Amino acid sequence: MVTVRHDDLSLAFDFVSYAAPTEHSAYVSLDTGKIYWTSDSSDAFDEEIPDDLETSDRYLAIPHKNELDLGRRLALRFAAQELPACYDQVEGFFRRQGAYARFKDLLEREGVLEGWYSFEADAVESALRQWCAENGLELVET
């Protein structure tokens, strides 16, 4: 089982997830645990990218948050738990662009923004650990 550093995986996951799906990518080498970063919008990465990165079965793409149900669905779960009276409003936010800004504004007005950040961090941590286990990766603390 190849080991992957927790901090490296977390940073790569954030990189992949804070852009539109497929705009940024990151891959874990199943041989070494090294993470390679790529972006459609920049060639600014210093490291050499393997030619077969996107085609070889020796590299595993780090998922976007939406692939792990950590986007809209997570926000709706939080709203259902913490702000059930606002659930329909939150659901409406996610039918248009700018949903997260409106969602976070509501959370701040309701005094639960810090609770959201904690809820989201816990969900991301759990999802990444599960993803590693499902893909034969050992996550190590650094």
C-alpha cells in the first residue's frame, strides 16, 4: 500500500476543488505516493509532469469535491440540520450562480458560519480518508 502525506493530499484536493471541475487536476502516483498538479489555466508548475499522467493506471486522479458529495449536497445537509426553517431558501440559492456567497451570507446572519466551517472540514476529512481506503492509499500525518 502506497503512503500519501495528509497535508499534500489536502492541499491538492483544495486545488482541484476550488476551480470548476476539470480546470485543475492533481494525481497521486500509485508507485510513490507523489502528487502531480496540473491546470488548464497555468503552466506555472515547476515539476516535470509524466507524459502518461492522464492515461496510465499508475496515477489516480484526486477527486473534485462534487464527486465526493461535498458541494451542494453537503450545504443542504447542513441547512437541514442547523437551519431547517431556511432549507427551502438555501435550496433556492443553489439554483443560480453565486450560491455559496448567498449561503455563507445567510449562515453569518444566522450565527452559524463557524459551525458550517467545522461541519465542512469534518466532512472533507472523512471523505478523503474513505477515498484513500477505497483506493488502497495509506494516509499519513506529517
